[in-house]
Amino acid sequence: MKSQKPIWERPWKYKEGIIVSISLLLLGFAMEYASGGLGTAMLVEYPFNLYFGGGIVVILLILSIIGKKWALVEWLESIPAAICSIALLLIVTMFMGFTLQYDDSSSELVRKLGLSHVVTSWPYLFANLFLLLSLGLVTIKNIKSFQWHKAGFIVSHLGLWIVLFGANFGSSQLERLQMEIKEGGISNKAINPSTNTVYEMPFAIRLEDFILEEYNPKLAVVSNKTGKLLHGNGKNIFLIDSAATANLLDWQITVEEYIYSSAKAGDKYFFNNETGSAPSVLVKAVDKNGLTVNGWVSCGSFNRQYEALRLNDNYSLVMMFPEPKEFTSEIVVFQKDEKPQQVNLQVNKPFSVEGWKIYQLSYDSELGRWSDVSVIEAIRDPWLPLVYIGIFLMLIGAVYMFWVGTKKQDQSLKDK
């Protein structure tokens, strides 16, 4: 009968890994509680993130050189350590799903244990350090004993290490600011919406015009008693067209006239393109018994009254506000010692300036297409190129391993 290996006897395996993982987790909670739930945000803020990150790289190099005979280093380079480090990080990450993050209503115990800010907590930091050390030592070990058939493994692991390193130590330098500019106005001020801190940007933006395109509005049925929309999973809603007919509940609705921009005069609507003009539609509603109701329906606007068509004692026909289709800010970007640049800024089509990416974010939703204000988001992430390099290396490694694996398979078939 095979005797059971005593714990902590070399080589370390999963038992030691479980003990190390639990110890790191408990130590993290203890440090978080002792600090009153302050977390590790200060440690990864610039410039401390550079010192901390540089220290990790130095420790890896030292361990790979002088720690060859240490049981700890030998174990960190093993598969059990890799699995335990990944499992610990997954467990800590799962805590985010059990408690609301950065919620002021969290209990004192939850806050002191770091469960209300997992990403900036000590347990999360220790889990990441564990994984970075294990992954880094494995990568260095394989680089030192380089063989071409392991190139894919080395490159992909190096890429993963770079991604984890950049994501953990670069997140604090991510800046996400907002610039609110009025038509005809120019500004170089931006605000951090979470702290309300105002920053002066290295560029200025003038808003020439804000353009919002909308889809045609939709018609729907509401209850006269509750005012609730009877959408019926979308079956009782239809998009207005110039000559559309649809069945909503027991009514056949026919669009007789649609005016995208209108104003009411007397009991009718006419085309009008003044500020605040709203869409309107003349409809004919016929129920299953042949009862016919005609009338105008409008969703109104910030300065126009809405109008519904009463179908019977129970239901009314209403128009929903049009949904935005596309919105664009026509802007001019000013930089020092550069010519002004005219840019049409759209959602998901950023423009790069002075190391920042500016995005079309929002507008005055109350005014809708009449908004004369554009909200522009400015984002700067100096560590993002490093993360992209890591992702690129992971892809190269994966492709190389697939190619080598296919080549070996083809060779084995030839040898048969």
C-alpha cells in the first residue's frame, strides 16, 4: 500500500495549493477588515502602480534566477499552482455577483471585508499576484529552456501575463470624462461625473450643430384605468408608416395621414418645423363589431401637449416618443500649434486627439431632436496599447499551436 506523502514535502501538489489559496484569501479579508475597508485603490494609483508593477517584474526575475531550488518556486511553476491560482481568482471574482459594488447602502461588515468593492480589495489583489507569479515563472522557465515546439505556448502565456498585468496596474490611469457643450459654444473643460472634478483638457471643442435622426414613432394601446401600456410582447405596438394598417387588440388601426413635424391648430394638425414641433397621425380605428373611431394622436413634446384617441371606455390609442436612430455632433477641434479640424462625431465612431479618444455620448433627452446640447465623452487609457499587445500575442500563440498540432497530425497520418 502506497504511503501518503506528508504535507509540505517536495514536490508540493494540490493540498499545499489549497492551503496557500485559503491562506491568501483569509489574509486578504483580514487586511481589508484591519484597514476599515479602504481597499487597495491607493496602491494601484499613479505613480504607485508603476512602482508596484515594476516590483512584480523584479521579483519574478529574482525568483527565476536564485529561487531554482526553492520548494515554493518549484511549485509556482507547476500545474497545481496554476490551477489553484486561477480557481482563487475565479472565487474572488464571483463575490462581485453576490453583493452590489460601490453601493453606499452596503452593510458595514460587507464594506469592511471589501465585498462592496471587490476589484480594489486585498483578496482580489492577492489572487491576481498569485496568478501573475505562477504564470510569469512558468513563462520565464520555458523561455530559458526554449524549444520551437513550445513557442506557441510561450507566446500565448506571455500575452496572457501582459493582459493581466496591464489590466490590473493600468486600470487606475483610465480617465473617463464628459464635456457638455452648447451649440455655438466652445469649451476645454471636462468633468469626472463620479467625483464632479473639473479638468482642463489639452484641446478645445466648438459645437457647430447637433443633429438627431429618429425612427418613426409607434402606436400602442393603454388601459384607461391604469394608464399601463398593453404591449403584449410587442404584438400591440406597431411602427407608424404613411399607409400602415395593423391590428391592435380587437381594433384594426389604419393610418390616414402622418406628419413627422407638426403643430395643432383648432382640431387638426398641420406641418410645422418650429422648435418643439411633434409628430402626429390621423388614424381610423374599427373594432370587430364595426364601431369606427377617427381622430388625431400625438406624443407631444417638451412644449406641446400630447393627444390620445379614446377607443372605448377601457382603452385608448397613444403615440410613443420616437426612438433615436442616429445622432451626430458637428464639431471643430482646436489644438495648440495645429489647424482646427472639423469632425462629425457619431456614436461608436471616436476621434483621437492629444492622446484622448472623444465619443458622442448623449444629448438633452428632454428636448430630443431639438436639443442644442451635446454630451461628449473623453477617454484616455495609456495602458491600452500594452493590453492590445498581450491580446495580439495570445492570438499568435493560439494560431501557432493550432498550426503545429495540425502539422503533427498530418505527419502521424503519413507515418501510418
